[in-house]
Amino acid sequence: MQKALKVAGGRLLLFGPTTSDERLNNDHTEFRGLLSSSELLNVLREEADALFVPMSFDPADRVNMEMAFPSKLADYTAVGAPLLIYGPDYCSAVRWAKENPGVAMVVTGNETDALAEPVRRLASSPADRVLLGTQALDVGNRYFSHDLVQSVFNSALKSVTPPQITRVADFCSAS
């Protein structure tokens, strides 16, 4: 991502604990530290032209990439900025994006320059950014809204049958 951003004249904003990884220290990368969720949402809306969703290509991580859904997608779609998902075809984030056309730009190649063209396109096309961001916000609201999550939770609770008491002796101690 850093190489692609350097060519496009962009910068990578990293949020979270700082790191001592020398590969991340350059003129196109800024460490912003930890922010509360509301602060992060505001900063991303004000400063980010796109949100990067990197997934692992490492074969050792395959099961996790297939099964685990990145929770950051709920937060990222709420921003209303375009998403750039970078991961193998089998990862859940890529599958989700493909099932929801127009929600994200997806890169599934792990080649050195795989991100160059998508970053150039996002940097040079405000219309593409608006279209992708709007679709991400719409789909995010459909998948991750509070009302939907509450409804799914309530349905799950209603479907659970309480355990039946079959032996009174379980609840009476010898007195």
C-alpha cells in the first residue's frame, strides 16, 4: 500500500498502537494512535479518501480468512468512504464484497504492484469514490444497523427453549 500511495501522492493513516517496524516509517505514513470509536469515525470522514481492508494471504491464516468476518467492515461502512479490500478470493471480506457489487474495490492478487492501479483510480476519480462510498454506506446499513442486529438477537432469544426440570432432587439438598 505504501508503494502505491507514494506513486499516487497519497498517505497512509494508521490508527492503533504505534509500532517500531521500520518498514512503516516513511513520508507517506502517519501514525495516529488509538482513538475512541466516535473520534475515529469523525477523523475518517474528514481525512480519508478511502479505507483499506487488508486480509492475509499467508497459507497459515487461510482458515481464519475463510471463517472470520472482519468486524472493521461494520465501522468502515458507517464512514461512507470507499473501501479497498485486499485479500485472497477465499477470504470472507472478499466474498462479502463480491456478493454486494459496488460496495468496495477488491484486489485479490498478491503481486507487488497489485494495489497500484486501484489506488491510482481512487485517487484520480472523485466520482468513483462517491459511488463506492455511497454503496458501502447503504450496504453497511442493511447488514450492520443497530435495529437489524437487535432484531437478530431477539429472534435468537425467542428460539431458545428453556431447560425443563426433570428431577426435583437436583434442586433440593438433604436437609
